[in-house]
Amino acid sequence: MKKHLFSLLITALALTATAQHHTEYQRPTPTKSYRVYLHDKAGNGYSLNHPEKFLSQKSLNRRAKFGLHVDEYDLPVSGKYLKKLRQADFPIHCVSKWNNTAVVSSNLDDAAERLLALPFVDSVVHVYTAPDSIKVITDRDEITNHTTRNQNHYGSAYRQAQMIGVDSMHAAGFDGNGITIAVIDGGFHNADKIAGLAGVRILGTRNFVNPGRDVYLEGEHGMMVLSCIASYRPGVQVGTAPGASFYLLLSEDGASEFPIEEDNWCAAVEYADSLGCDICTSSLGYTSFDDKSMNHKYWELNGRTYVNSRSASLAASRGLMILNSAGNSGSGRWKLIGAPADGENMLAVGAVDQDEQNTYFSSLGNSADGRIKPDVMAMGQRCSVFDTDGEITYVNGTSFSCPILCGGVACLMEARPDLSPEEICRAVRMSADRAEHPDNVFGHGIPNIWKAYQMLKN
């Protein structure tokens, strides 16, 4: 399992996935990619007077609800510049309108110099070198669904829901209904086949790593994350927001580790925003890469330096709520959070065990500019999820504390649709058990969504 997918599958605790699938190896082309910072948005063909041309009505309605205005950040990247890049033999991989960047691919040794020679290019950053080969899943796992029911409605997921007060929200009738969640992650293998996810309202999928490739034929990490929130199989597993609707967005490249994945993440968040999603949950984060010269520096984790951190910080001003895993570096040399968990006006989520003690792996704060990180904690050890064969397995990582809490936040947003992301973040932090004395291990502590709801109601 890649370290930037914030999960740990521990064989000693019998927590590993048992399902198998066939794979083949393919040689990727082209070999390098570059992030191009564009000078401006001239010639994009759009106007702030007609935002309906580039944002969905749902996205516009969300902005209107919070009194937010469409601005220059929302304007698409210049189509004129993209056309010129293609004409210069630089195919476009993805774009970010919030950062005004485009990621292009090339096999040319002097690609960076050629890009910098273009008059509309301000700067160029090398963000990807393809590995010699990549592993591709070519078929589906066999579905067994041999799960054991128990008398508890939540099944094996009871403690992870009860710890943050989600069971009380569900009892009051709030299960995320009417809230749209974008899950930005790795693959969602078999998420469309598992019985425990059969009733999930999936509104769409998109692959930002390999456009056009089926997200259900990629790795299993995103599917497990989805099951923490969306599953509904009473007596087996019930997620924290089974009434919500979902977009499944794949931004994580399982074959290598390069900053291009941050660009994929930005593109996915902007896509979620344009669709009108209410929440994005992401169990991804970045500190180190296959090319060590590209590694991040702690002093740059200020919410403004890295493209995905900037996008995470900007999302709330679009009315979009962001939750991101704090990371699993607590016991390693790095120890700290990564990007985009350093973002502002979002929730970086650390992990505790079922006894509410911080786990050994949960990444520490604070952000480089002194803000409390992680923001809050949720259960991230021995979490119940569905495996690709439809059976229950148990996993560790902030990869799972984040979506578990995301479901609770969705229930709170259903109950209080009038509140902005900043107000939701504040309420969640204030409801936590260490809110009066936050620190760089627990942040504000373990939130209680029911308590947050009562506080807001009163």
C-alpha cells in the first residue's frame, strides 16, 4: 500500500485484504510531465457575467446560499493558451483554474526550455517521470459477501460511528440525505458490485490519472474509504452518512509517487466544485516523492505554498467543505502532516483507537505558520470496511478516520444547510473534547457531531 494513501493494512492483526485479481504490466508514454504556470486567463472565452457557462446550477446555488460571488479564480484556464500548448506538441494532462496551471506531457529533453519560451508561460515545474512499467488490473475479484450479522444496527462499524455521536444524529433523522460528497482517492475496485454498497447513490465517476479508464477496475483503497461513509447493511456495517450521494474521483497514481498527483487532486476538487458537491473527503497527502529533489519542506506547509494546499484553502470561499487525512507519519522520520492537510478553513483529521488514545502512526502538527493541526480526531485503528470481495475487513490509518468523520459532517450539514464551511469547521472543533486546550497531537480532540448540532441549535 502506498504511503500517501493514508491506510495501514497490518498482517499481524489479520487486517489484510484476501481478494485477488489478475494484473498486467504496461509501459507508459510519454515519460515526463510539467506543471506550466500561465500568465493570465486572457482568451478563455468566458465571462463572470455568465457563470452558468462554466459552473453547474447547483454550484451557483451553493454560492448564492452563502452569499459568495463568482470571481476570477472560477474562470476556466485560457482555451487559447491550451490550444497553443497542443500546437507546440505538448498534450494536456489536466488543468487547475484556481492555480491557473496546466500539466503537459513530453518526451523532449529540452521540454522545459521550449515551454518557458512561450510568451504566456510564467514558470515551469517538472512534476512527473514515468516508471519503466505500470501494473494494471485486468479483471474483477470474485464477490462472496459471506458476512456475519450481529444484533447491533451498525454491525462491526458501531464504535467508529458512536465515538463521534453519529448514532444520535441518525436517530434524529439525519443521515446525510441531500448532501453530495466527492470522494477523492485511489481506485474504487468493485464498489459497484458489493452488496453492502448496492444502495449507494453514485452520481458519477472520473479518473484523473488515466482518463477514460474505469475507476472500478483500479485499486481498492477508495472503495474501502467509501464504505466507511456510504455502506448500509444493517447488522453487518452501516456507514456514517448512508443517505448521502457520491461522486467517485480518482486522483492517486498507484504506480509511482510524484507531485503530478497534487495536480490531479486540484483538478478533482475543482471538478467537484463545478458539479455543486457539498463536501470533498480525501485520504491522500504528500510529503516525499520518488525523486527526492521534489520532496516537500516542513517550513512550506503553510496552506499557501503547494498547489493542492492552496486549493484546499480556497475551497471554503467557494462554499465547498474539505476534509483531509492528517497522515500516517507519526512514527516515522517526518512525523508531521503533509499537503493538503495544512490547508486553511478545512478539517485535517488524525486517528485514535477505540479507547480514544492517539494512534502511534497519526501525523502531528502544527502547520508551519502555527495553526492547530490536526484539527480533530476520529477512530482510525481497526476500522470496519468492506473488502473487494464484499466481506468485512479491519484496517488502520487516517485514511479511515477522515471519511468516518466526513459522514458525521454530512449529517450536520443536512441538519444545518444554512451554515458555511467555515462555520461547520468551527462547530466541529468546538464540539471536540479538547477544544479548550488544543495541541499538536490531538488538535481540538474527538468531536461529537450531536453536541455540535445541539450547540448550533441553542
